[in-house]
Amino acid sequence: MQIDTQTTNEMPRKTNWPNVAWFLGLAFGLSWLVDVVLYLNGGLANPATTLLLQFQMILPAFSAMFLGAFFFKESPIYHRTNHRTSRWFVYYYLVLTFLYLLGSIVSLIRPDLAILLSSLLLIPNVLGLILLVVLRLAGGKDSLAGAGLGGGKPRVWLFYGLGIITYYGFQTFLNYVFKMGQVVDLTKAFPQMAAANLPRAALLPIMALNSVIIGPFLGLIIAFGEEYGWRGYLQPELIRLGRVRGVFLLGIIWGIWHLPIIWMGYNFPGHPVLGSLAMVALGIIFAFFFAHAVFKSKGVWTAAYLHALNNQTLSFFFMAVLAPTDNLLSFGAGLPAIGLGAIVVLLLLRDPVWREDQSPRVKE
């Protein structure tokens, strides 16, 4: 059997459901196991929560890479056929996952070390970015793109990134206008920064620089953990059902994957049922947004950057500028935001890119 991506007369390759099932089983199994461990150790009140949630974020990529490198023979990263420099990044990410596993275990045993360990693990994250640049320079563009690790187009990063910042800035304004939030007292919320004795007008730009400009790159390797699993592996498989249908299904799966931490009070405290439905709705909305960016950019790292930027920007506006009165009933991530996000998705769906068929063709 021969794969031919140029031929348009043959039938497109169908979704490999057995492989998809293996990926979902491993990704969900490992991630939800981490959630169970967190729940049994005090839930979100545990000092190790941040580190465990970061560990959970990298597990979808670990699952896709582990299966792709050692079990899925048709995978572009299968160890016997991938001789590109990209293989070193795959091995690096597997090692990174092990480091986060060790860090999580130690932080559960010694909660007083959780913050220190989370800070120390920034080092391999930065080293991962350096390795990525080195591999790109050594192997050329095709070495990463050919393994599903393409960087994408810088202008797409910029355009969609500005869109995210504008999106949350506008929602912060709406929360202020409709009295759905309260102005954050930075001296209470961030006493370590308030100790600098700077006025709010000076603190906010510093925090914005750290959160919106620097933060996404420090969190890029972690965000890649979700994006390589969902957008890098699963999305190409599911869109063989049709791009709109496949991305919609992916959004549901992605939203469901988050549910255990929602039940513990993350994102929508006090709303386990409606919060779960809201999380699935947000998963669908952002699945379409990130998919559209990937279709335009042709690189999974675009989604990783936008994911990291989304998290950082949301945190900045709603933790440092105007805190929503109720996360579920306010703009940002709540029901009003879902309505606004649905409008954005409807606008994106007008793009002809959703009707393009770029699935690899199979020729017998």
C-alpha cells in the first residue's frame, strides 16, 4: 500500500478507529488517574495542584508520541522509519514527561517543595525550546513539518494572538459595563508585586508584559502537550469524517477530558453540573478556533502558542484587572462568553477552508 498526498482521484484514507481508541484510552486513563490522585490528596487545596495540572497537560502529547513512536507503524514519528532530526524532540518529550512524573510524586510527598519543583521544571521547558530551534536549523523545515511538528506561519501566530487578546479585553469591558466583575486590588491579590511599592498604573503594564508576552513562551512546551495530542494527532484522524464534523467531535472529547477537575471546583467553583456543560461548550468553541488557525498556518505549534497565550491572557484580565463575580455567569469563560464564542465560530465557518479536503489518499 502506498500513500499519495497528491492524487485526488482515489478515496481518502479512513479514520483509523483502533489507533484512535488506543490514544484516547491512554490519554484519558493517565490524565484521569492524575485527577484521582489529586482528589485523594486534598483536591485543589493541595500545594502540588499546579504541578499536577501541568503534568496532566503534557500527557496527551506523551500518549500520542509513545504510541506513534513505538506502536503505530504508519505514524510519521515511528522509530524505525523516522530518521529525521525531529526524532530527538520526540525522545526529549518522553523524558520531560518522566521528569514531571517524578516532580509530581515528590511534591505529593513533600508539598512544601511543590513551588520549588514547579520553578525548577521551567529549565527543561526552556531547554526544549532551544532544542527545537537547534533541530530546525540542523534538519531544515521538513524535518519537523514531516513529523507533524511544523511551526506554522508567524503572521498567523500574530493575527490570531492579537485576536485572543482583543477577545478577552472586550469581555473584560463587558463585565465592567454590566457589573459582572470587580476591579482587582493588586496589593491583596499579588502582595509580592505590591511590595515593590509601585502604583497600579505601573504594575499592570509589568504584569501584562509578563503574562501576555513572556508567559506564553515559557508555557509553550506545556501547552504543546495538549495540542500535539488533540490537534497534532487526533484532529487529522477525525477530520477524515469531514472537517466540521471532525472538529466538533474533537471539541466534545476535549471538553470531557477536563471534567474531573471541573468537578473538583476548577474554572467554575460551585457549579459542577452546569460547569461541566460549559466546559464541553468551550471545548467545542476553542476546537474550532484552534483548528482554523492550524488549517491556516499548517503547523501544530501555532495551536500550542495560542493555547498558552489564551491561558495567560485569560488569567491576566480576570485575575489582575477585573475579577468576574461568578465565573459561570460572567464573560470570560462563562455562559455569556459561550454565546460570544459561538458567534466567532459561526463567522469562522464561513471560510471555505472548512470545505477543503486535504486528507492523504490511499492508492492500492
